[in-house]
Amino acid sequence: MSRRLLTLTVFILFLIKITAIWFTNFNLFGDEAQYWLWSKNLDFGYFSKPPLLSWFIAAYSFIFGENFFSLKLLPSIIYFLTAWAVYELCRNLNLKKNTAFSCALLFLFIPAVSFSSFILSTDIFLILFWTLSLNELIKVKKNTSLKSFFFLGIFLGCSFLSKYAAVYFLVSFFCYILLDKNFRNFFLKNYLGFSLSFFCCFLILLPNIIWNFNNGWVTLQHTSDNANLVNMKIDIFRGFEFLVIQILMLGPVLFLASVFNYKKLTFSENQKFLLIFSLPIFLIVFIEAVFVRANANWAAPALVSFFLFLYISIENDNVIFKRINLLFNFCFCVVFFFLIGTNYHAPLFKRIIGLNEFSNIVYSQGLKKNIVDYVVSDRLLFSSMKYELRNKEIIIHMPYKKGSKITNHFMISSPLKKEINRNFILIGHLSDINYLDNSFTTRGVESPTHNFTDNEIFVYEVVFN
């Protein structure tokens, strides 16, 4: 497959993406709006995530603006950097230049990247720095220079600042030590160099650790709530559903080609390396899916290593499979962004339809009463309204009674104080504000028509006596 054809196809896909983003009427996902909102209040940590994405959004939006189109371009830009990192990783795995270049471009075609490139999430930076960390680990094995150990620690630290799922790198790293005798001996001979790496990683993560300490380790609380072991219910089909989604996100044709090519698999040292940095992650998240639940993106960093493993396994064979794989992935991307550009009301996009209209109608209801305070109980709706009404002179609060359990970051940053005595619009339940000191009366306000949630949304005007 020629480099010119692949480059042209990537350029066409990018044009399709930016065209779809320009013409769509969809809004930001609630989580995306939350990350944008965090970027307005820079800190060393947040309730559920480390701070790197919000730091980057703050710098990016200062230069390029914070409108929908601008923010939605950011993931694609980061994925181009990741493709470069994939190319460097391929070269360090001793692939030829042309092969490495093709692999890097084909990585941009996999359905996971097409899907993720529309979503502003912590995964985009995790995958970038994960790939750079893998690259430095390979370099360390080839040349035990302090520079490589130093950058390994820097990139690994940035991975943790992107998303705590970077802990999977350490899990895979120790599996590598246990399962590969050569690497185990190498590690023992160079433990001082690896100590430098881990120390650099720790220094980068230290401000976030201090933030968590000062905020009662709320991130650990959030992680525990996600695990939700109290409501454990074993479902093997849920686990297999997770695996099927991973195959679809990698590209089913590429996976099937590797299955058909299994007799030619040699499991070279590089292939073992790639499997060790992918299979343990799939296994952990598979078990979590079986026992509790698991989102498809929880194993996101494993896709890089496993994609490279699959690509290398069919590098010199199955040309027809390669072409079918490229066609399938290309069509997936075109259809996905066609649906976005045409504002197709698929269940997948339900959560990002009509948020702007809802927010402006609620705002106009408050404006008629000269109300500038709004209280929103739902975290995602809080974030979305804050973004959609970012140019309005209003204040949005989150109900929170001091001493009660913290369930989102806005209970920390924007709590509704119990002594408030200014009238406000409440989007939530009256029980959410029963802790207020001052007496008040309420009047139900008709909730605007909405499609972004199946739950009924209650809107009240709260008037203090």
C-alpha cells in the first residue's frame, strides 16, 4: 500500500471530520464541558481525574478559542502527534521506514481513533504519553543512557497526570519482569536507572498527590464508587461484550487476518513485548466487566500495543486483508462523521442534542425574574449549562450540604451555601436544597422540551421570604 495513497486518504478523512464538526448542531458531551470548566479553575487535581487535560485546554483555548469547533479539533491534533509517536515506536521495534510510516497512518484509521477523535477526553493524552513511554522503554533496552531513563519517567509521569489508568503501565511492566527472563536480568542490572525513572514519575505526580491529600483522597473515593463491588453481579456475557467491542474498535478485519495467519506467528521478542503491554490490561478490564461493569475505553492504552502486534503479525502477508481492513475502517469513519455532520438522531448522540436550546430557555426564564443564580443538581447538566451559557452574567451552583459525601468536583468548587438568600432557579429536586437556612417558597416552572436524557427534569423558581 503506497505511502502517497495512505497520506491522501488520511487528508480526506481529516477534511470529512472538520466538515462534519463545522456543520453539526450537536453540543459538547457533559464530560467535555466539565473538562472545559475545570480549565477555568486550574488546580493540581480534580474530583475524578488528574489535571493535565484541563491545563492543556486552558492553554489551547487561550490561543485558539473555546468555541465548539475549536475544542472538537483538539483530539484530532493530539492523534496526529500520537501517530508520530507510533511511527517512532515502530522504528525502535526495527520496522522499516515505509512499514513504520504505513503503520502510523493506519493507526489513524482504526475505529477507536475515529470515535475518540470526536471526543475531548483524558484518553487522548493518556494514549499519547503511553506510546511515548513504550518508546522510551524500548530505547532503554537498546541504550542504557540516563537520558532515556529520564524521559521514560517524564512520559510515564505525564501519563499519570492524563489519567490514572496509566497504572496499567506499571502492571504490564512488572508482568514483563516476571515473564521475560532477559528483561528481568536487564532490570536487575539497571535498577538504578529505573529508580531514576520512577523518581521522575513520582515528582511529576507529587502535586496531584498533595492535592488529593488536602482534599480527603476524593479520587480514591470516586475510584471505589466506580468499582461498585457492593453491587457485584457476575455476568460472563458482559465480559464477552467488552471483548467484542475492543475487536470492533481495533478493526475486525485486522483481527481476523491475524487469526487466519496464526500458523505464521513467531512471537518474536518485540511481539511478546507488545502482548505483555496489552493482554494484562484486557484481562483486568474483562474481569471487571464480568463482576461489575466496564466502559469500552477503560482498556484504551492496550489498543496501541495490540494494534501494533496485529499489524506486525500480518506485515508481509494477506495483502487482500490489508485492503479490506483499510476500506472497512475508512467507511466506518465516513459513516460516523456523516451522521455527525447531518445531525442524525441516533441513540449514540442522544446526550448531545438540544443542550444549547434547553440552557437558553431556562436562562430566559430566570432573566424575566431578574434572577442570576441557578442551582443544578446533575453534574453533567451543570457542566453543559455552564459551557452553553458561558457568555452570560450568571452564577451556577451545585447543591451540597457541608459534611455530606462529595460525589463530584462542583460540590468542592461551586457549592450552594446554606446561607444563600438570593432567589434562584433550581434544576433538580426540592429535597436537594432542604439544608438551606433561610425560609423560601417555590413555584414549579415548566421544563423545556428535552431529548438528551430520559429522566424527567424538574425546574423551580425558589423565592426567599
